[in-house]
Amino acid sequence: MKVIDALKEDKQTLSFEFFPPKTEKQEKRLFEVISQLKGFNPDFVSVTCGALGTTRDKTVFWTKEIKERFQLEPITHLTCVAETKESLKKHIDELAKIGVKNILALRGDPPEGHDKFIPPLNGFRYAKQLVEFIKSINPEICVGVAGYPEGHRESPSVEKDIQFLKEKVDAGAEYIISQLFFEADLFFAFVERCRKAGISVPILPGIMIITSLKQINKMTEICGAGIPNALMKNLEWHKDDPEAIKKIGIEEAVNLCSKLQQADIPGLHFFVMNQAEPISNVLQQLSLGS
């Protein structure tokens, strides 16, 4: 099934996003988490790419495992990072051979220690170019893109960021998955800006459950998302108590998702961070899935 078809159904979808393991032990753990979360009947799931595309070949393997071993609908992430047009075409063709119908097209982040993204030779600078390329190679692929409720950290303004997002949609993107955020009003304002700009495709909110102060500080620094002052003070107050941090994170996620569910959202997309327990706890409190 294509993601856009699931989003058109008369229900709010549920989806998970996993990060790429770096070792065999982490890979085993990934499959264990997918197995545990399969019981919540997600509509689709994905595995992100590693830095500088280091896990690109493994991403195709993981996608195949998700599809064939776990019988789940996969989304494969493709980025412009360290990729030529020839290598991207190869990946797109490989995905078609194993029956993958969904790709999330991303520019990708600059490598650690670099402030600016440098496009590869015979590659692409912008995600909209990647969207156009995917559609030119295989028009049947359902392509999604990322959106930023607080604006991309490299964009000169929130308004300009919406313009860039519209260009990705105009290039052929059929849905948007938002970057993480911690206040429902930020997402609602983002959706309103999109609609006013003429962006009519479904917009999924991206949810991350805080399980570690160090981890969430790193993630928000990378993506440019902000943490509300009251929440940050509470996290810092309990910085030496990992279990308290997890409890706060779960409570915040449940409250955020409850507010989102009451609005006209197409579904909830969780950045799982390869941990089954926190997401299971949240979903059970929300009475979702199994």
C-alpha cells in the first residue's frame, strides 16, 4: 500500500520511524523492537539513513526485512548526501524490484563539524530536485518529504521555509512528515501556514518521546526544535534520575498526542529511537493499536 492511500482512509494512521543500527548487536535489537511494536498494527514504518549515507546499502536490506519478514509497509529514506544521480537511480531500481512503493526524499544534514551542505558532484543540492528525480525514474512511487514546524535551521525565515516546502510538494511530494516538536500549537500554526501557502497534502506530526536529557538535547540541536522552558527545567531538575526523565517524557508525549488527536490530523508518526517500552506505554495510554 502507498502511504497516501493509507492517509486517505477514514481513520488516523499510526506509523513508526527507526534509526539505523551500527553493529550486529544493534541490528538484532532493531528487529526485536520491530517485532514488539508490530502488535500495535502500524500502517507503515521506516528506517532512516546513517550519516553521510553510510548505511545506504543496509537500508535497502532493512526495508526488505520489514516488508518480507514482518509484513509491514516500509518507507525507505533517500537523501542527497554523498549520492550521484547514478547511485540514486540504482537504489530506486533496487527498491522497485522488492516491491517498495514509498520513499521519503530528504536533502540530508551536513556532516558533523560542517555548517553548510555541499552537494556531491552529479548529485542534488535540494530535496525538491530529489523528489523530481524519483518521480521521473518511477512515477508510481509515493514520495513524502519533511516539514519543520519551527522552520529549518538553515532557512532565513519561517515564511521562506514554507516556500521551500511548497516547492517540494509542487515537485511531486504527496505527504509531509513534520520534524519533532513539543507544543501542539506549534504544529497547528505550521499546518495553518502551509494551507495558506496552498499546500494541501496530508501533514503528519512527528513525535519523539523524551527518554534521555542528553539525547533530546542532541536531537533538538540537530533539527532546530525548541523545548519549552518549563519542560526543560523539569528535565534538568531530574537530570540524575533516568527513570524520572522517562516518566516525564511519556507524560508529555501522551498529553501532546491527546491534543493532536482531537484536531483534524491524518495520523501520528513516532520517532521510536529503537526503544519499544516508552512508545508501548504511550500507545497503551492513548488506546492505540493492539
